[in-house]
Amino acid sequence: MSTSSSIPGWPGSPSYVVFRLDGGSVAVVEQGGDQEAERAWASVSKMAVALAMCVEVDWGLHNVTENFGPRGATLSNLLSHSSGLGLEEGDPFVPVGSKRIYSNYGIDHAVKVVVNESDVGEWLEDRVFRGFGMDHTHLEGRPSSGLVGPTRDLARLGVAWLRPDGIAKATRDRFIKPFIPALDGIVPGFGRFTPCPWGLGPEVRGDKQHWMGDWPESSFGHFGQSGALMLLNADEQIGVVATSTEKFGAWAVELWPRWTSEMRSLALGS
């Protein structure tokens, strides 16, 4: 394992981990920055919410075809941003399944249906954090974007997706497969894509040319306005996660496609 204290072109103080799985064992290929500093994950929080939903499915408590509403949207519609709902509650909407509209409200609504009157933070603790050793991650605000935790915990979440010990592999595969793959849509910060594939929570690269660089089409993950990101590939068994003291901006649009490509080469070649 090598250690790098900075990333050229990434302002502030980023922290990252590049890893791969060898026969199920985790090998850290490179890491840099403060691994223990608790930072906002923003929309990368959706990767934890999606994993918690995988647990719900495995436990038989809910299923992805269940009608969660509103207007007949299923759990799959809500998690894949195909519910027709706008970014936030009260925004204009379109018919269910007609367009990929990125919706924080849709994710929050799905969680509310599942937890009912229970505490969302406790639900995430029970379904995800405790089982995967994410001891210092907690919810501050809404589930779609409110998680705060160290880079080390974010890496553990990435490993949980690549090596689904806590969920069935078939469930994981269903969640990282594009849902209604032909839908077009906008990836915030990177523009419109036709099509714009998305899984049940994770974004799927497809043939989009953006922050996922040259990773294979089946690669999946998420980034957040906090400058955090998670990018994984289940076939290659590799991943990269990062947190940031600098919010997402033009620097990330310029840097990330090149940097994530370099990190993939590093993970595969070392």
C-alpha cells in the first residue's frame, strides 16, 4: 500500500481510499488524507440508504415493486429517480417512469414509508452501520443527503457493496442494474445524458462521459455536493471513495474524470 498526502488539482484537504478485493479480503492499494475526520457525505448518503433498502428486501419487509406512492410510484421508481417527482417536495412533476429526474424528495419519501414513525438514524444504524463497522457515521438531517462520517467508514460501505456479506448477491445485483435503462435525464453538475442509466440508489455509468472516467459501463456509485464520492465495480472488485473539505464545483468536473481513471488503473495494476 502506498500513501499520498494530496491530490493535484483537488483544493482543500481531500481524503481517499483506493481498494480491491482479493478472494474476499480487502487490500488497500493507496490512501491519503485524514481517514478519521468526520465530513459530510451529501448525496453519497444515498448509497447507505440503498444498502439499507437491500436489507429490507432480503428480510422480506418490503419489495422493490411495492407501491410507495405518490401517484403509483414503486420503491424502484423512487430509488432510481424515475418517480417523476422533482428535486424537492412541491417541485413540478412528470408522469411516473417517463423521465429520470433527480429527486432528493423521492429518496426521503421512500425512507419515510419504510421507517414510518421510527427514527431514521436508528434504522440506518441497525440496517447498515453496526453490521459493517461504520462506528463513526451518523445522520445529521435528511437521509438523502445528511450522513456525516470519516473516509474510513465510507470505504467500509464501499466494501459492503462489493462483497455483499450482509445482503444477498442477487439483491445487490438487482440494485446496481439500470432500472428503465432507456430514460434520459440530468446528472447534476455534468449535464443531460441520453440515456441516463441509474440503479436503485446507485448511479450506473453506462456510456456516460463524466465523473466516472473510463470505468466500465457496469460501474456504479454516487458523488455529493460536499465533494465526496464513491465509485465501484463489482466485476473487477475495485473501488475508490473520497471525502473533501472543498464542496463540489468546476474543479471536480475538470478533475474527477481523469482522477477516477487513474485510480482504476492503480487498483487493477498494483
